[in-house]
Amino acid sequence: MCGIGGKLYFDSARAVDPALLERMNAVLAHRGPDDGGVYHDGPIGLAHRRLSIIDLSPAGHQPMSNPEGTLWITFNGEIYNFLELRTELERDGVTFRSKTDTEVILALYERHGVECLRYLRGMFAFAIWDRRARTLFLARDRLGKKPLYYYQDAKQFLFASEPKGILQDPEVPVEPDLEAIHHYLTFGYVPSPYSAFKGFRKIPPAHYLVIR
């Protein structure tokens, strides 16, 4: 597994603090002990902790961008059919810089937008920042194998593989969600879209979210 996280301010004049992204990575280090990275550009910031499975070289470092630097991804999971997808993309003239499934997701998104999800078979949770369109796209696999939590208020949107990543931001209030705790005591788990923290939600399995 890997650990992902990030933050987006709705006011483009505000800038994400890189120290926050590093704190997110620090608390998610157990999910990805092999490498860590951050990307920040004004109101957007992405964080990633890597567990190296496919392409163990530095070419698999995340957050990863397309060659033009217009798309950035932080990805947790594995795409089982990425070799077939890669072969098809190469036939269309795409050149890859790594052997990762991460780069295949970026190439698919560049061609199909959110419809890229139709081609993916695997377990995944990822976020893609599109600099040109100024959109943040998050998605979760069909069975919800990989977790993806988020928090939103009038000023900002944050996401992470675990709530503790979001809790690194002092701007986020920390309150228990009593309804979610009731569900936990009833069912033995917290069903989507609830979380143990008030205002925190899980993207349900087989769902995606786009912020424009």
C-alpha cells in the first residue's frame, strides 16, 4: 500500500503550506516506507508516501507529473491491467518515462478525463490535479479496497488515506461524529460515507469526486 494526501484552497490567492504536506507524509509513513514526496503550487498541494512494488527505480517517485507538468497524480494501489493499457497507449504514440502503472493512469486521464476509470481494473485511490482546467479529480476503486477520506468547508478541501493525515491541519476542527460512532457500535464498522470525525467523509466505493 501507499499513503496519499493533499489540500486545495478555494481562494487561488492562498498557498498551501509545504510543511503541512510533510506532516501528512510523516503520519502516513507506515503506509509507504520506501520514499516520500510533495508537490505544491499555490492553492494546491499533494503528498505521497511510497511502497515500491512496480518499478522500484526513482522513476516511480510521486507525486508524478506528465511530461508537460500540467497533470500531477498521487496514487495508492495497483492497476492489474496496466501492461495491456500501456501497450495500447504506446501504439497511439505515447512515450513512457517509467515502468509504473501510475504513469499509465496519467496518460489515460490525459486522453479520456474522468472516463479513464472505465479502463482501470485493480484496487486504487488517487487524486489528479489538472493545472490547465484547475480541477482536482479523486477516485476510488469499485470495491473500496483502498481508503480515501476527505474534509471540506467553505475555504478548503483536504484528503488523505487515513483521517490522521487530514488532522495534521490546524485549520480543521476535531470533533467526534456521534452518528458514525453509533453505526460502529451497531455494525462493528463505520459505513461509507461516514467517518469517526465530524465533517470527515469517505468517498464511497466505485465513486469519484471532481472539484472545479
